Amino acid sequence: MTQHAPGPAPGTAAPRTWWYRLRREGARAVSMPLRGRLALLAALTVALAVAACATACWFLVRAQLLDSLDDSLRDTSVTPSTVVDSVRSGQCTPPDQPAPNPFGATVQVVDPNGGSCVIVGSKLDVTAADVHVAERSRAQALHTARAGDGTEYRVRTTQVPGTGLAVSLARPMTELRDSLGNLALVLTLVGGAGVLGAAGAGVALARAGLRPVDRLTEAVEHIARTEDLAVRIPAEGDDEIARLSRSFNAMTEALASSRALQQQLIADAGHELRTPLTSLRTNIDLLVRSEETGRALPEEDRRELMASVQAQMTELADLIGDLQELSRPHDAPGDAGQGVSGDPARTGIVALHEIVEHALERVRPRGPGLSLTSALDPWYVRGEAAALERSVVNLLDNAVKFSPEGGTVHTALHDGVLTVRDEGPGVPEHEVPHVFDRFWRSPSARSLPGSGLGLSIVARTVRQCGGQVMLRRPADGGPGTEAEVRLPGAPTPPPAAPHT
């Protein structure tokens, strides 16, 4: 026996169907093009406004027509003698007999017992208000009543002086309804035309207003298709579209600049890697040829080749390390003063004076013929200890590299200002603006080992910590170069903030 799933509970199917239908229509409206949605919104707005105005107009006109009908009933009266003569002469017919009605109006006589007879027109329902007028408890009554054939009448009932009767004078509501029907038709036609006109105007306005968006869309599609970042969108005025266009132009310009820097980095890295690789290949070829031919190299030449290979390997390792350091994610330029980016777990309050001491210990063996002095005051900063130590090591390496034999490298840290000074030949003034560029090397230093990335890493790390770095001649006019690093911090660590 087949079992059927139970249907929805009574009274729940219709609301659920209505809800799903509403959601489906809403999803369909959202999937419409933006122009269609704007035109639809304009049409709906005008439709609501027209409907509200038409409804208010209809009710106002109805009230005015009803007042005019009541005024006409007040202005029209039936003389008491006419009523009495009609009743006595038998011209007031019983309710179940139709009376002549040449003008479409009705005249009906009402007695205090609720009885009635018709002088002219159709029999009307007698209301309590009509009886009260016949009983003399009310002077008059104005209301709407229905005839036997279902026609509605506007009725005014007044007393007949000198008798115990009341007379009702009525006019049909059809004349009012015909006028209101014609008015409703006119309002509907005018409103429909207004809605259609609003939809057309909405489409036109949407096309005109979205034309800049179309240009922006075409530009984005062109860039996605061709990767051409040189596209620019004309931005005129100060409206939202112009601001969006300017923002898009700024974005593409930044992307183009980033791509250019990336290509430059790859080109420079390839150039820097080519030199040690070429030297390595030459030295290794000599060693392999010596082994293949059986002609051993002199021991001194062999030691020089192995030392050269070791030096080139060290240079390659340093270059790759510098490239990895530069490839790490970092803050945008606008956020440089808000702290160090990267992994938040690596950052914290660190003791800069301890980091400088560790860096000095690492660099000391690299300059056995030099004297490294230091005067360090306590200073605590927020940053990454490993990155800061690498930067200080780079500064000290430069000072050791360019110091003469027997020279001194002076290192000092006072009030958050770290200075590293050597006694070398110094950097020419025209080269100072380029010393922090990637892969830039002074012509006088290209014969020395190095990749040209050390100072670039220093500048990046200091900027991420919210500080500043500069290279200059010593203020006292002495020989050498002085590197100055300013980092925000304090001479004491904050409470409950561990440092490394």
C-alpha cells in the first residue's frame, strides 16, 4: 500500500506558498540589470504617488458631489398642501405599487407608525430617523436609503406642518456614481500614462547616470582581458562617480607601479645572482677539469679556488636571505607608523639596547682589525626582535666594510636615537638619496662583497616600527659616514610587558 507524505497543516500551505513566491519574485528582481531596477524603482515610486493622489482626489470629489446633492435636496421642498392633497385624493400610492417618476426623484410620505406611501418615484426603506421626524422628535433627517430595486438614494426627510406626517425627498445616487466612475477612469488613464512616462524617464536617467559606470566596467574588463594597467578613466566633477573613477585610476596606477617594482626587483635579483653564479661555475669547471684530466692543481691554487667557492656560496646565501626578507608581507605606507606588520606573534616590546649588543657580538669577528665601541642607554620599542637585529647588523656590516684597517666603529644609543659611525671615506652627497634603494651600490663599493639590499632592509624595518633612518656626514666634520636611526619608545618597559 502506497504511503503518502502528510500534507501541510490546514491554514499553513497558503502562507508558505505566498512566502516562497515573494522570495522568488524578490530574487528575480535582484537578478535584473541595474538599469531595469532603477526604471522599475522610478515606476513604482511614481505609481505609489499617483495612486495616493488619485485616491485622495477621488474621495475629495465624492465628498464635494455628495455635498452638492445634499444642497440640492435642501433647496428643493414639497409644499404641505401638495402632500395633503395627494394623500386625500389617493395619489399617494401604497408601497407595493410603483408611482410615476418622470424626473428620477422620489417623494415619499411617512407616518409616525413607520408606514409610507409614494407620491412620486420608488418606494424607499423607512428608517428610524424618518419615523422620528414624523413623530416630531427631530426636525429633519439626511441619510442614504435603498429602494426596492436596489438603487441607492440620498434622502432628506422633513416635517409636514399641520399634520402628523413627514415627507422624504430623495434623488438617486447613480448620478454621483456615474461622475465618480468617469473620474476614476480618467485618473487611471492619467496615472497609467504617468507611470509609463516615469518608467521611460527612469530608463533614460539610468542610461545617462550609469554611463560613467559603463566606462568603468569596460575599463575593468579591458584590464582583466589584456592586463593593461595604463588605462585611465576621465574623472570630471566631484560626485560619487568621479570619486570612484579617481579611486580606480589611483588603484591602477598603484598596481602598475607595483608591477614595475616587481619586474625591477626580478631583473635586479637576476643580475645580482648572475655574478656569483658565473664565478662559481668558472671555479667549479676548473676543479672538474682538473679531476677529469688528472692534472692536479697546485695546492695553493686549489685552496684559493675553494676559498673563492666558499665566499661565493656565502654571498649567494646572504643575497637569498635578503630577498626573502624583502619578500615578507609588510604594512602599507600609510600604516607604517602604527606598528610592525607580519605575524603579530613575533612582535612585542623589545629592548633595543640588548639587540644592539647582540648585533655587535655578531659583527665583531668580521672586523678583527677594527675597534668597535658602544655607549648604549636602555630603550624599549615595539617591533620584531629578529628584524631589528638584522637591520642593526646590516648597519654595522656597512661600517666595518668601509672602515680602514685599525679604524674604529662607534655605536651609541641615547633617547631612542641609534648612531653608527665609521671612519671610512664617506658617502658622496649626490649618492645619499639612493643609498636605501634596492640593489643600489655606490660605484666605489661595487668591488666589495654585498648585494645592495642591506640598507633597503634597514629602511623598511625602521619604517614599519614608525621610525626614521638617514645616512649623512658626521656633524663634527670628521671622516666617515654616520647612520642615524630614530625609533619611538621609552627608557623603561611598560608594566606587565615582557621584553626580549
